[in-house]
Amino acid sequence: MTSTLFISISVFCLIGAGGLAVYAALYGGHRVIEERFADLAVKIRASQGVFNDDHPVDDSFGRLLFKWAAARVPAPRTDTPSGEKLSDTLTQAGFIGSGAAHAFQVFRVMAAVSAGLIAAAIGMLMGKTIGGVIFYVLIAVGVGAYAPMYYIRRRARNRQNAIAVQLSDILDLLVVCVEAGLGLFEAIKVVGMESERQKQEIGRELALVASEISAGASLGQALRNLADRTAVEDIKPLAATLIQSEQLGAQIAPALRASSDALRTRRRLRAEEAAQKTTIKILFPLVLFVLPAMLMIIVGPALIQIIRTLRP
């Protein structure tokens, strides 16, 4: 018992010390630690042959380590179905840069390697055999490789839900701006700027739409890119409506108001559908958890009395 407690305390202290060391190395403000890691970064640059005197050393150790790993981890191919799906998922999660896929691949490899090393250290401290240590390492590597992808997918879903919720209010603001005399491009620019200042996800997307139009893209192409980036179902019919209104020369404000009303109707229908599904979803917890507990409380005493009566 004492040895097990000692091993548990040792593992906890080791993980805590490792976490503090990583935090201090990447984000710590202690001057001595920063100077030592800066010297180590200089040595790594010199060993790689990329150090010269007229290039100032302004990278931290964490960034230098990431660049070192990025130079050795190949970038995923975006022309394959898996690479294209990864790029779409990163875009939907808000990572729009051209190097987002490569950076994600590097981070995924680093997370898998770090998890494997931590699992190996814990297995050796617990006194496991070689087979047990390898088993722990394999499980940790799998978890470390899957966790970033799970995070990206969850972030993409949350971002899509946030954009879908904010869309109807944004349309109302666009209607107010258009009826006040602004053009659609100016309305998108103003509403996007204000929404982005309020830390709304859709504000960034509208700002990108305004930037694309300013760069020379047409309104239709910018709206199609918006629908592709977000992959929100409600944006595609809205983009089609605005493009058609622009091409036919119709008024934009009634089209925006009609789209806003349609969005609210669809949201209400989805809420009613979710409310109807709750009666089916709640059936499984009731049968698996509540019903056995009720049977134990109601029938349990009677069964105990019957067993005591029939016992010879």
C-alpha cells in the first residue's frame, strides 16, 4: 500500500513539474529562464547552419522547436480527399491561413510524441513490464494523434452553430443599413466591422467578404466563398437570394427582410423538432438508470423479506 501511494505521488509530482517546466519555457516571464532558452536557441540555429550575424534572434524556444519540427514533418497533400477534407475542416474552424494544414499536422505529431513519452515515463515509474509500457505508449500516441482532430471538428461545429444563431440578427442590421441609404457592400462592411468588434464569429466572415469585394471580386463570388468557408446551410440560400436580387436589379432590403423571416421560421421549426426528439432521447436514460434504481427501492425490501422467510 505504501509503495503504491509513493509511486502515485511521484507520478503526480513528475507530471506537475513537467507541466510547470513547459509553461515556464514557453510563456514564463523569468529573465534567467528566457536568457538560457535564448542561448539554447542560438546553439540550435548554429548546429543547423541557419544562423548568421545579420539575422536577429527574436524567436523563442517554443517557436524554434515548432519550426524545427515543421521542417521535418511533411505537409499534407491538399489534392487528396483526406487533405481536402482536412483543409475544409480547418477553414470551418476559423483557421484560414495557407499553412494551417501543415501547422496542424506538425502539432498533431508533436502531441502524439509528447503523449507517448509521458506514457512511457509513467509506465516505467509504475514498474510495468516492457509489454505494459509499450501498450501504454501505443494508447497514448493514439489519443495524442486523435485529440487535435477532435478539437478541430468540435471547434468547427461550435463555430457553425454560432454563425447560424447570429445570422438572423446580422440580417436585421443589414436591412437597417440598406434602408438608411447605404449600398449592400457598405452595409456588409459596416456590419462586419461592428460585429467583429463585438467578438462575433460572423463579423470576421463579413469582414473577409468586404475585403474580397475590395480586392476586385464580385459580390456573388464573395458570397459563394462565404458559404463554402462556413458550410452553414442557411447561408447558401441567402447568398443565392442576394445574387439573384443583384442580377435582376431588385431591391435588396425586402430580400434581406424575407431571408431574415425565413431564418427565424427555420430556427423555430428546428427548435420544435428538437423538443419533439427529447421525449425519445430521454427514454434511454430512464430505462438504463432510473428504472433499475426504482425497482431496487420498491422491490428490493420485498425480495429481502422473501429470502429471509424461505431460508431454512
